Amino acid sequence: MNHLCDIEEKITAQDTVTGETTNTWSAVHSDVYCDIEAVSVRDFIQSRSDQSEIQARITLPYLTGIDSSMRIVGKCGCHLGRIYNPGGVLEDIITSQEYLTLPCSLGVNSG
């Protein structure tokens, strides 16, 4: 695992003066080593067309609480500043607690 990323979750807050709600992102896990691989769409298409947006596969050490509502932000090299949106979370098939694989789409996710 030779890339760094942050794993962020959406935080919704309400302004006490105006009552307006705002969304921000907060790091749940910072500086996580991971593998980020570009994949062909064909690798993930089974029979559902909604999976065709998947463009990358991120593998990282097992962390609790990771889900598809979060986002992954690349922190180094060609992934610096890229935002990946997980389509799901897959645990490893042997122990379920060594690593996670996240099939992701690439794109802006500002909240």
C-alpha cells in the first residue's frame, strides 16, 4: 500500500442565528495507507447498469465504521485532491478483518 488518503464523513450543522443547515466534511481517519487502482467498468458490471460509474478500486487496512456514505480523498501523487465515492465496502474473504476493498466512482463530492 503506497498511497495516502483521508477518509471523511459528512457533517450537517445548523447555524444558530439563521437556522440554515450546512454540510461539511470531517476526517474520520487521516493519513491511511492504501492502494488506488483504476479499473475498467467491465470489472464490476454484473447485470445492473447503476454500477457502471465505478472507476477505481481502493484497498486499505481494515478500519471499523467505514461505509458508502463517506468519501476518500487522495493525498499524494496523481491522486492528490481527487475525491472517490465508495459504492460499497467489501471485507476480505478470509478473516473479514485484514483489509477492506472499496469500489469507487471518481468525482466531486462537496457535500
